[in-house]
Amino acid sequence: MEQADILLSSAPLDPATLNKRLSAGTSTGAVATFTGLVRGKGALTALELQHHPVMTLTALNTIGAAAMARFDLTALLIAHRFGRMKIGEPIVHIATAAPHRRAALDAVSYTIDVLKTQAPFWKREWYGDTSRWIEPTAEDHGKAAQWLGAMT
């Protein structure tokens, strides 16, 4: 089984270019993708993500390996931004490849749901010159728990 392709970047993510990195193989029957964007809400002007490179890469590799095994993926790409991002910019891009569509689609959902609570990113919302730190929501934890609880 191949390893997941993991990318952490301070540069803007280009989903079309990232999709070309996905080496799906001849047994692939489906590819699914998800791109999360900085959502404009209220007076929000930017989103900043901080991370610890080793901790974050380790967590993303663990999440990727679990997704590869659980969904029998032929390929998985997880690309995540860090630094300061403007409204509309991609934060995360996930691409999965599997023999069948259900596995590819479920793997995308699993990966983003688990990543939101298990990958160590620290989020700060900017409102002009003021900011506030934010945590994963109860809904985020609930979605991750549905996947993680189902693994036991």
C-alpha cells in the first residue's frame, strides 16, 4: 500500500495542480476531492493557521495511513495551508482514489472530519486589526467521534 501524499504549505493551494499529484493507478474506479475555503462571515477579513511542523505532519500521516487502510484507497493527497489567508482562499485540499466511489467519497469525509479535531493547527480569525483564537466546535468533535467510534 502506498503512503498518503501530505503537503503543508504557506503558499496558496491550487486544487487543479494538486489533483495532478494524485497517482491513482489502474485499479482506481473513482476519485473524490474536497477543497475547504476561508469562509467570509460577518466582519472577518482573514484566517491565520499556526502549526508545529513535526507534530502536524505526524498527525496528518497518521490520519492518512488510517484512511488508506480503512477505505482501501489506491491514493490519498492531503494538502493543508498555514499562515494568513484571505477570504475565498483554499485552506485544505483532500483527494482520494479508490476502486469504488463509496470508498473514495467516504474517505474524503473521514479525512476532513478527523483532521479538524486531530491535526494540531491553531486558528485565529482576524477582524481588521483585532483577532480571536477559535477551537473546533462540538459539531466538529461529534463528526470525528462518529468515524473514530465506528473503528472500534
